[in-house]
Amino acid sequence: MIITELLERNARLYGGETALVEISPSEARDSAVTWREMSLVAGASSDTPYRREITWEAFDAQANRVANLLLSRGVKRETKVGILMMNCIEWLPIYFGILKAGCIVVPLNYRYSADEILYCVGLADIELLVFGPEFITRIDAIRDKLEGTHLFFVGKDVPAYAEDCLALSRYCSEKLPPVSMTEEDYAAIYFSSGTTGFPKAILHKHRSLYWAAVVEQNHHGQTRDDVFLCIPPLYHTGAKMHWFGSLLSGSKAVILRGIKPEWILRTVTEEKCSIVWLLVPWAQDILDAIESGRIKLSDYYLDRWRLMHIGAQPVPPSLIRRWLAVFPHHKYDTNYGLSESIGPGCVHLGVENVEKVGAIGKAGYGWETRIVDDKRNDVEKGKVGELAVKGPGVMTCYYKNKEATDEIFDGTWLYTGDMAREDEDGFIYLVDRKKDVIITGGENLYPVQIEDFLRAYDKIKDVAVIGLPDKRLGEIAAAIVEVKEGETCTEEEINEFCTGLPRYKRPKKIIFDKVPRNPTGKIEKPVLRKRFCHGSLVEEETTN
């Protein structure tokens, strides 16, 4: 089956029922762009978060309009169409419209700098880009270099160089365009990065997207009565693939544009959410607010909340123990995945295995796993090796990068680069990452990028960036800075220089010390980790 067929089925069966809700606590009522199908909740008071909703029928109709708009602009089968938007109720109809047009949808990280956007547009051969108001400044900076890329805008005050996607789509047909597709057709490109930090374009077929929905619904048992609260970014495979379980079950989902504990709990209360996917910092903030007395659980109605699961970064078992002490009726789950395996679910803990908190679980529904040595032979149970996964959600390739593809994918098994071990019961535990990627608050940081930037500062002789354990974010980036002989340098100077980096890439800790290198000139990061991590949180972390 094609993932778009699920949307069409829901429109037929549940057309008048709510499919998506958007809650924007920080926005004024009149600040958002709406389609004719969207409206405010009747009688909403001035202190009620801004709320928009769309039915399954309207969702499908708008996706068809977007598809027909794209076709009117000359897109062809497998034309690459990018999405650069913050989470909003328009996001998913545009995503499905791109698929319905037979195009390849290419979501872009909303934290990308202008140069990164330009790089990814070129890497993925994006011919048409749909972007939102938050990105006008970045698009302005590279507009002259985007010649040949058609620009659609979603929002008010459309730039002169772009077309108004929503206004134009209103004049397009609501009928499904006559574009035939199969599971073997290419559907999406998601971005990852290698050890150098340069993004790789991960190509997936329609089969991968549909299988992600099947896996998610199998793992978490979504029914028509469930309501899924989606907070993480939709450009990432994690949030979207978890929502695919709601698509498969025909159940409502809520997009919350904000991460304050009060907003999360209020949304769970008002929308009667039953499934909430959190990142470690958000779960940490909720617990801290409750334990400090700033939030009183008696102010909220949370009885329908049945499942809390966490993904995208290391999960301290101590956090889950605290959570279950506060919410003893909750089921807890974690998933391991990567964009090359269409997001979460290729390894799955399972709500029935809470006594195994600390493990990432066993092979997910329809998946197989192996732990192998450097020659890709299976290791003995209990021994550490590289985790490999196999299943219908594995990528086709890194687009236009055969060498990188061949390094991790043999056509059957995907070698993740994560070191793991399997216990006597068959549960997998991650031990370390082969690569030096730092995962902070669910986002990947690539030390080489930060190191190269810092080396441009004239007082720095050498620099190494490593991840340090952090109770809230999982890890933070720490820069070990070796100052040139005869120079003096302060932490304030380094921080000021780092304002040239996107905020999420700036080191959270500056350490002045020697940077050790081995005889071949490589930085000895294990030495630095041993010196500065102190093992305080490392021993109890797991990745999902």
C-alpha cells in the first residue's frame, strides 16, 4: 500500500472527524494563516491557546490541491520538492500533496543556516522549495544562488520572489490527480550527516513510509480512540513516523508549538491526549516543575494519558524511574532508529519490558538485528560489536553517494555505526557510538563543524569538541581550547566569537587545556572524554 492511500481511506471513512489540531500558546488569534477548512474553537477565551483544526476530508482535499498546484507548475515524477517550515497544521497536507503529485518530498531541518539550506538544495536536486515566514532572512541571503529553484511561500506578506502556496492552492482541484504510484517508487529524501558533519541525502521508497506506519501501530497499539500529542519537529523522521501510527488507525493528532511543561500538560488535558512522545529535556522539565511545586498535577486532567515514550537521544534510566514514580499508571516505551531505517522502531523495548529500562530492546516488528565484529561476523552474545539492522524500512541509498552507501549498506543489512551488546534475554544495550556525533536535546551536533569554525579565531592554536553528560539534554558540546603561546584568551571571548554559529551549535562549556593528538595527527578524543566526563552519567545512559 502507498502511504497516501491511508489518508484517502480516512477521508472516506471518517471525513467529518478531526484529523489534526494545532495549538500555538504564544500566538495571538489573528496571527496565523488559515485555509477555509480551518477555524478557531467556538467561544475560545482570550487566554486560551490559539487552536486550529482540520478534518480528514479537508486534510485530503488540501493535499490534492497542493498536488494539483505542483503539477500545474510542471513537476514530473520524482521531481524533488523541499519543505522548510516550522511545525504547523499546513505541514502534513503539503507533505502529502507532494507525494500525491508523484514527487519526492525533501524535508529540511529548520535549524539549518542559509549556507546549509543551499548545500542541501543542491545535494538533493531540489527544484521547488516550500518555505515559511521564519526563513525569509535565510532565503534572502541565498536567493541569488537559488536560481532555477521555484519558491512557494506559506504565510502572510509573501516575498516578491515567491508564490503564495495557500492562496493559489484554493483555486486548484480537490480531486485526486491521476498519478499512479507503487511501493517501489521513490518517495522521500531525509538528511543525515557523516563524521565530517556534511549532510547526506537518504533516499527512501514508498514501501519504507508505509512500513513505518505498520511498525508504529504494531508497537503502540493506536486505536481510533487515541489522541497523539506531537511536539518534536515534523522534518525529522521520528515525529512523523510516530504520527503515521495515528494515520493508520484514523485517530486524531495534536501539534503543539511549544515545549513548556504547563503547555504540554494543558494540551493533554484539553485535547484528551493519550499518547505523548517526549525528548529527555522535556520530560526532565515536567518532573522538575512538579517536584518543585511550580506545577500541581491536581490542576490538570491527565487520566487519558496512557503512554509516554522517549526517543532521539540517550535516556537515563534514573529519569524513567522518576517518571514512573510520579505517573505510575503510564506505560513507558523507547525505540531505537535512524533516518537510514526510516526513523524509530527497528529496535523496540516494548511497554511490557519496563524492567529492562536501560536497554533499547529487541528487533522491532518485521525487523532483524545482528551484532557484528569489524569483519561483519556475528559476535558472541554479551560481546560488544556493531549493531546491524535489516527490514523493509531500510533506505535505498545515500542519494548520489555510492561510496558512502557501500560503507554502511550491503544491499540487505544496514550497519549503524553504533556499538552494542546483547544480554542473555536478547535485549540490546548500546555501549558507545563509533562516530563522534554529539546528541543534545534530540539534535545531532557534528564536532568537526564546530572545530573548524573555532580554529578561525586567531588566538586558538588547536581545539577539540566532545560531548559531556548533561542531566537535562543528554549531552552538551564542550570545546577544549588550546591557546597559542603568548596569547591570553577568556571564555567570554570564545562565546562572543561563537555567536557566528547557529545557537544550537555553540559549545555550552569552554575548557582551556592541551589538545592531545596521536602520532598520525588525530585528536585523541577518548583521552579527553576520560579526562573530563568523570563517568557521572555515562554509565547509566542508553540510546534509543
